[in-house]
Amino acid sequence: MCPRTRYLLTQSLLQAWLWQYRAADTERAHQDFLRVLRREPTERSKAMQDGIDFEDLVTAECASTSSTDKHKWAAGIEQVAQVVQGGAMQVPLSCRRQVSGVPLLLYGRLDVLKAGEIYDIKFSHRYRSGKYLDSPQHPMYLALCPEAAGFTYLVSDGHDLYQERYTRQDTPPIEETIVDFLHYLDHSQLSEIYFKNWRAR
């Protein structure tokens, strides 16, 4: 008997789906979601590239592989590096779940895992308190890492550091979001696209 197929599910796919309900341009957000659902290549925006560059600079600072003292984001890089120094970087994790009868493989890559805390490095020119309250990222990553006590977003604008922390007690189970996501796919006749493109290897 062949093992039953599992389907990959990431927080970025859930994020793209949820963004449809929050974006000012809902039609564009919907098209962006469909591209992610089909696993089509997407162009990096400047904001995305800034985030990648900032995280790379923090990693380099922690590893002492290059000097960031004269970089325009030097203050922000140093602040974040001081928090995550000594942690395990880019930790891939996965776990199996069955939700609404669908066998899933949840997958994520933690930016940093240190002393029982998950840290995610963000770069944003504008920050408001509670910005990530409704994000699926911390519920997903806390499910992936059962030994972690909490999840902290480290948000930098290159100068100041903002920290937004969520414990298990104030984090809804990721399964609640997944149930709604699968229902949406079924209702919108998009389930087959998901099942076709997100088979777990």
C-alpha cells in the first residue's frame, strides 16, 4: 500500500491568503495569492530585498565575517545582533498534521532559535504596536518548535529596535487558521491547484 500523499503548508502561503482581506488593493492581493498558490516565481519588491539584506547583515555581524560599522543601518544591525548572538540561525523544521481530513506537512525556517525563544528578524520603515498580532507566522512556528516558550519579532528600521512577543498562552493554534484556509480553497474551487502544486516531497 502506497503512503498517503501529504501536502506542504508554509506560513508564507497562509500570509498571502490572509493578505487578500487586509490589502488596500484586494484584486492585486488576490492575483498575488494565486501566483503563490501556483508556485510561480515572484519578483522581489524593494521592501522584500531590504529585509533580506538586513537579515544577511545581522548574520554577518554575529559571525564577525564583515564589518557593518559604516553601514547606514549600523545601529539597527548591532541592536538585533546583540539579541540573537549565540543562537542557532536558519533552523529548518517540519511536522505532520491532519486538518479537516487533509494530511499536511507544516514547514518553516526559523531565523533564530535561542534559549527556548524563536526570534524573527524584520526590517520595516514604519512600525506600529501589534503589527504582527494576526500574522500566521508565530502560531505556525510555535507549532513547529514545541520546546519554544515564545516567539519574538525583532523589528528594526535601521536605527531603532522594536520587539513584539507572543507566548503560547496568547497564541491561537495554527490549526484554526488552516481550517479556514482549506475551507476557502474548497469554496473558491482552488483546492485542486493547491493539491497539484504543494505535494510534499
